[in-house]
Amino acid sequence: MIIIDTLLVGGLKFVLSKIAAAVDSQLNDDSVLREELLAAQMRLELGEISDKEFAAIETDLLARLREIRERQLGTTPTAGEMRITGIEARFDDGSGDSDAEDATAER
């Protein structure tokens, strides 16, 4: 019975990991959004949509593309997140020299 439970849990884990990988790839795939933007430009040129409608579509698609790019680069901190990238320390030996030693330490 334990073997069957282990196999069942292992199988479910495998399936769920594959689903998570597929969802992640869909969320980070910008080719679909680029195709939608190109299609909207073509519809604008053919006169199927107005400039105002195209502007709304373009704004939405570009915002979504920007979100994907930020997720891929991982450079944008989330709201409320703070990063300390370095600290500056000055050494004062009490001599009154204006040329105090500077040291920078990375965290």
C-alpha cells in the first residue's frame, strides 16, 4: 500500500511540475503579444479599427510586454522591497586630515 501511495504522489508531483512549467513558459512568452500587436497594426492600416482603439490595444500590450521583460530580467524590486547594495564608511584617525580613507563594502 505504501508503494502505491508513493507512486501516486510521485506521479502527481510530476504532472503538477509539468503544468507549472507550461504555465511559466506561457507567462514569459512574449511572441504571442508581439503577434497581437502586429495584428492590431495591420487592422489599423486596413481601417478596421480607429486610432483610439489601436492606442488602447497598444498601451495594454506594451505594458504586458514590459512586465514579461521585467520578470525575465528580475531587476525590478517588488513593492515594499528594499535592497542594500553597498555602504560607505570613512575612517577618521583623529588627525583632522581632510583626506580620510574611504572604504566601500558590498553586502
